[in-house]
Amino acid sequence: MLIRTHSCALMGVAAIPITVEVNVDIGVGFFLVGLPDSAIKESQHRIDTALKICNYRIPGKKIIINMAPADIRKEGSAFDLTLAIGILIASEQIQGGGIVEDYFITGELSLDGTLQPIKGALPMAIEAKRRGKKGIILPIQNAREAAIVEGIEVLGVTNIQQVIDFFNRGVPIPPTVIHIREEFQKSLNNYEFDFADVKGQENIKRALEIAAAGGHNVILIGPPGSGKTMLAKRLPSILPPLTLEEALETTKIHSVAGKMSRYSSIICVRPFRAPHHTISDVALVGGGQHPQPGEISLAHNGVLFLDELTEMNRATLEVLRQPLEDRRITISRSKYTVDFPASFMLIAAMNPCPCGNYNNPKIPCTCAPGVVQKYLSRISGPLLDRIDLHVEVKPLSNDELLNKAKGESSATVRERVVRARAIQAERYKEHAEIHCNAQVNTKLFQQYCAIDSEGKELMKIAMDRLGLSARAYDRILKVARTIADLDNSSAISTEHLSEAINFRSLDRDSWGR
């Protein structure tokens, strides 16, 4: 008897429908074809033991299982439940051939018949709806994640016996229902950190406000203990709240990577990823023999924080150059190419020198002449060119440290950021790929970042006297455009330019000398 069951394979952040054809015939042997990996080939033993627990068995006949399309490689143990149900129906041990094709079935079997969570439940549910399926049957741990897709039944189960009873005797499985908009709104501004906890550092908070308002990348340079990491962790709390579309896109990436927490449904706050400085280039941008999302994709629509930037492998840092420009990463293999989204804000932090005390007003620097410049040269010019704001972080004075007064809250700062982003959304509404000032391309640069003759003269003086590099020119104007938006000004004034120029510390010839 030939039976078809349906599941999905993951390709990038998308799900590809897989039809599992099971044929039980006269003869002996178990044949699994269609480019399964080792985990799928091993499923025979998991299925055999799990079915015996439920008083069923793999029949001693010739079983041929084809996973179509046969030219796509299938990976992982999520096909266990799909194969097991197909074998039971094809061998006529249970009924269900009439309705089994109405559902996507996925889940990893334990030896006792219980189900383990899987990766990619959300894109599978999206694909089930797109294919017109009635619903999806999957482990209960992934049910809330899949239930954010409206219009299909999401049936979460704890063991294979529930699935057998559903198809064989019509025992209903309670569907998981999530009121997605209520869930989203409830957790939209649930941030752990707040700018009100930061004492002093007003210039740094101003720089991060500008960065959040324009989507600019930032590098923080300062001695150990000056508050670089503490400030960076609070950046997501002043970014504009995620839209529902952005939240779904972000959740899909984390679902494919298996990063969703147990019983969670949707990511409601902007992600903050802070990998260790020993991270490899593959872990950072994604890849592997069968490509998985890297840290830059997990930070999509959020913040990627790279601490100890100068301690990172230079080759690893260089792979960031293309994603920072294109806001996506393309990973090519011999048989296929995968695109992962990677639109993130980069916040980097570093010490100014090996001893960490260059420009520290409290502790003198002990580094030899020329060492500071050599230390900073670990970051390449092309990468530094893609970072808009260079901010020096000085240690707090004792008076500031002991001051009990609270600073401005993140909610207050976020209001100004949201207003500035609204101005940019209106300005770039005819350009679908541009959402903020940092994304302005060369074609639109002259139109939206124009300055008057007084501004041009100021820029000329800055380039000459401060030793600013030519590559800093357009970055300064983009930052000035954001500062003008925060001031609700249609034109870029000299005051806006002056403030933007102050945030290019590493472009000055005097730095580190």
C-alpha cells in the first residue's frame, strides 16, 4: 500500500515542502531514499523502539520510503514522526489515509515515543498555510511558535500515541491558539536595561541617541571599566519598537537557528547579540557545510555588539564589510545558494591601547611611542569607514559615580528617536530599501544631505585642520542629517555639522600620537 505524508526541509530561513512516500509490499528490507542524512537514516531504530512502546511495529516486509523531491538534501531528526505515521498507515496498522495529507507532520521521536522540539517550526507553519493545508502536527514545545500563523490548525502533541489516536480513532488534539497582536503589544517594550540607570556620560548617551535615530554604526573607545558595555546593552531600549512584520521576520530566523526558548511564541523586542571576541568567521556571518544563520543574522532588526574589537581575528572582522553595506549575507555552496537577512546596527567597543589607559585622566598610559597607532591598525580602514560615529568614553569622576540622581529614561529618549525615524520614513517612502539615514545610497546622497556654502566652508576647515580623511566626508553628512532630524530641521546647519565632526575621533591624525 502506498501512502503519502508531508513535512518540510529547511533551506536558509524558508521551508521547502517534502513529500514522504511510503510503500509496503511483499518482500524483505527497509530502503530509505531521497538524499537523507545520517540522522534520518538512523530514524529506523528510533521509530522501531517507539512503536513497540505503543504496541505497534515496523512490519517485516519490504518497505520503500522516498523523500521527494529527491534532489534536495534532507537533514535532521524532525522527519521521525512523518516516517512513523506513514509506515503505520501504509502497513494498515492504523487508519487515516483519507486525512493524513491535510497536515504537515514533524517531530523527533524519543525511544519512549515522546517528542523532542525541532528547529524551524514557524517557517513550516507559514509554508503549511501557503500550501493550503488544514494544519500542522508538531511537538507541543514548538506549538506556540507555530501558532502565530493564523488560518491553520496548530496541533501540539507530547507523544506519538496522540497522533496515532488522532488519525486512527479521530481523538481530537486541542489546537494551540495565540492572539498574536495582543501577545505582541503586551511584550513590546519589555526591556531589561534602561538609560535611567546610567550615571553621567551625557555625551555618550547623546551619541547613542543619534545612532538609534539614524541607524548608524558606532564604535566606543575607552579604558576598562568606563561603561562601554553597560551603555551598549541599553541601546535596544531606545530603538523604535519592532513592527509586527519585523517581529515575524526576526522570529523566523531564530526559529531556523533553534534559538527560540521553550514555549515562546514571538520575539517582541529587538535582539541584542554579543558574541565572544574569539568567534570564528563562520559563526559570525553564518555558513557551515549545511548553512545556518550566524550572529549577524540573529541580530537582524537589532544590535550586534562586538566587545574587545581589536582582540578579534582580523580575517573574521573583514567578512563584516559586505553585510554592513548590503544588509544581507549570501552563502554559496556547490549545489545551492542561501540568503540570510542581516540588517543590524553594529556597536563595537575597544580599549584605546594595549594597557587600556591612553587618554585616561586618572591613570597614565604606559605604552611605548607608536604602540597606540599599531594597536589601532588592527582594525582595517575599510571596516572603520563603515562605522559612522567614533566616541571616546572617559571614566566617571568620583562625584559623578556617587551621585544618586537618575538620568533620562529610555522611554523619553525613545520618543525623540521615534519622531526622527518618522521624518525619515516620510522622506524615503518612495525608496523601498531605504528606511533610515544610514542606508542612503550614493544616488540619493546629494539630494538629501546637501549643505550650504557656510557648511561647505566648515567641512573644508575640518578636513584640513583636524586631519580628517576623505572617506569621513559622507559619513559626517549622514550623521549631520540625523542630528537635523532630531532637531526637526529640514536643512543641515553648521551646528549639526560641528556635532557630527566631533564624532570622528579615529579619523584625526593626532589620535594615538
